[in-house]
Amino acid sequence: MSHLSALRERVSSEVKEGEPLAKHTTFKIGGAAEYFFEAKNADDAVRAVRVAGELGIPLFLFGGGSNMLVSDRGVTGLVIKMANRGFVIEGNVITAEAGAPTGLVSMRASEAGLTGFEWAVGVPGTVGGAIRGNAGAYGGEMKDSVISVRAYKDGQVVTLRNADCGFGYRDSAFKRNAGWFVLSATLELKLAADAEASKAQLRKNLLDRKEKQPVEFSTAGCMFTNWRPERPEQLAGMRKWFDLDKDEKVPLTSQGTIPAGWIIDRAQLKGTKVGHVQVSEKHGNFFVSDGQAKADDVVALTAVLKTRIRNMTDGNVQLQEEVEYVGF
Ligand SMILES: Cc1cc2nc3c(=O)[nH]c(=O)nc-3n(C[C@H](O)[C@H](O)[C@H](O)COP(=O)(O)OP(=O)(O)OC[C@H]3O[C@@H](n4cnc5c(N)ncnc54)[C@H](O)[C@@H]3O)c2cc1C
């Protein structure tokens, strides 16, 4: 029996062949999935993961496709899209399926009189993807709200507490363990003392994103993680490398990192172009596609930025991709 027939028989008759992944990513880049399945509930996802394992087929699972770059050659094996989009708000607790849209959960939470998740409005993608990358903005992070995660972990469905998830800056145990997947999560927020203030915060964050990010283009958000200086002289080095005015401060995030967008801006690399992809003029850490970009353009532009910045900073600043490379 072919793999396709086996998947259709044992997972679902809806398993597709040759599905273009460009239409499932915010970058709108990438080749086709050999086999593709949209899991509408956690049981379907678990079954698909198990069957792929039993058949010895490579597996890739994703959510909103807003933090990944799919190779032009596509992805071999079974690609599962988490399309379990439900979530329930009870008191100050939210139970969200992995495929629930993060930004929508943020809006509904605020409307329900809760606070603490306003930072997530405008973050594309799903709760599962946000937990896996410990997404964050405006001083908030996923890990601040997660109570527990129902997960597929090395063959078993288990409940992990926040402390078991190994959260770090844009990091979690799900990122470090290929066989761990988020199925659903329980989030705890606070009851807002002033519900109007929470709604105003949402509007402010959305406006700020519109002003600072090229939201009108195809993009995968921040290409690079913010850079963490290891030694005090590296902070001082910033002034020399980028020839800063004496009044200009080097920005430090609350995590002690320097925003990659600021580094790219000061390195005067905004607007740099390879093929059909360009460093946004609006935000140095966003690459934007004109709609015809290839993944190879993105890879080449990434290499240009990393090399130029490393050379400019005497080998000190080595940017690392935040965006996940898939099928390379
Ligand atoms: C315009 C724009 C703005 C953005 N702003 C922010 C921001 O402010 N802060 C921020 O942190 N990010 C931001 N991002 C990046 C991205 O939206 C987030 O990282 C988001 O949380 C990714 O979720 P996703 O479902 O789209 O993940 P995907 O892109 O679908 O997947 C990313 C990775 O997560 C894995 N994954 C997805 N779902 C699961 C799951 N259920 N279980 C295990 N692994 C899974 C995938 O295998 C893949 O490796 C932005 C992106 C864009 C395009």
C-alpha cells in the first residue's frame, strides 16, 4: 500500500498530496508538502503523529505559519496543520486549543474583563506556536500566563506544568524536543480592575504595530532573535562599531538583549535586497516579500546581514535566526 493510501485509511480521507505550503505561511513562500493534513482536534493530531511514526514517514507540525520559512523544494513526509481553533474563557482562566489564534484570544480576554494578555494582540499564529517559541511583545511573554499544557510528549499525551515547559527567551522545551507538541493549554490571567484601560492598551498595541511594522506585506515577523551581549566591553563596542552620537543610548530590553532591528538599522542595512525579498525600510528585523520571493532569496539575504554585521563588529555580533527553517 502506498504511503498516501495508508495515511488516508489510517488518519483521514482528507489527507492531501502536494499541498502548496506558501498559502499556509504569512511569508507566502515555499514549496509543497508531500502529504498534508489539517487536524481539527487533538485526537486527530495525535493519531496522525502516531501513524506517521509507524509508517516511518518524516513529520512536521505547525500552526499559523507565521514564524517559518519553507524551502522552495517543499517538505517531504506528512505536514500537520493544527486547525483545532477553539477556546473557552471561564472566570480568569482560558482553555485554548493549540490552533486557537493568539491575537483573537487576546482580544476576547480583554473583552471578558481580563488583563495580562494585551501584549499578544496582533501576534499572528496560534497559541501552540506561541507556546513553542515563548512568543512575547511589549514586556509580556507566553510563559507569564501558562498554567499547564496538554502535550504529546515522546509518544504519550501528558499534562505539563509551566515549570516543565522549560521556557526561556523565545524558547521552550517544545523547541528543543522534536517529539513534543502542544495540543492545548490552560492560561491564567487577572481580572482587570479597569476593563476600559485593558481595551485602551489593546488599541495602543495594535496602533503601535501598524506604525512600526510592515504589516501590509508578506513577512514572517522578526527574522533574528535579539542579541545578548556576553561582556560589558561588547556594550561599549556598540558605540564604536556603529559610530553612535554621544547622546544616543544603546537600547536594552528587559531581558538584557539589544534589539536585532536596532542593530540592523544602525548597521544601515534597512532596504537591503536580494531577489524579491528586502529588509523592511520600516523595521530592520522584518524581511518583506514582493509576492514573488523564493526561500533561497531569504536565505541569501539572511547570510548577507549576518556576515556584514559580524564583520562590522569585529566578529562580536552573530545574529541568530528566530524564524524556523523548514524542509532545508
Ligand atoms: C507581522 C508579524 C508580527 C509578529 N510579531 C511577533 C511578536 O510580537 N512577538 C513574537 O514572539 N512573535 C511575533 N511574530 C512571530 C510569530 O507570529 C509568533 O512566533 C507566533 O507565535 C508563531 O505561531 P505560529 O502558530 O504561526 O507558528 P508556526 O509558524 O506555525 O510554527 C513555528 C514553529 O512552531 C512549531 N509549532 C507550531 N505549532 C506547534 C504546536 N502546536 N506544538 C509544537 N510546535 C508547534 C512549528 O513546528 C514551527 O517550528 C510575528 C510574526 C509576524 C508575521
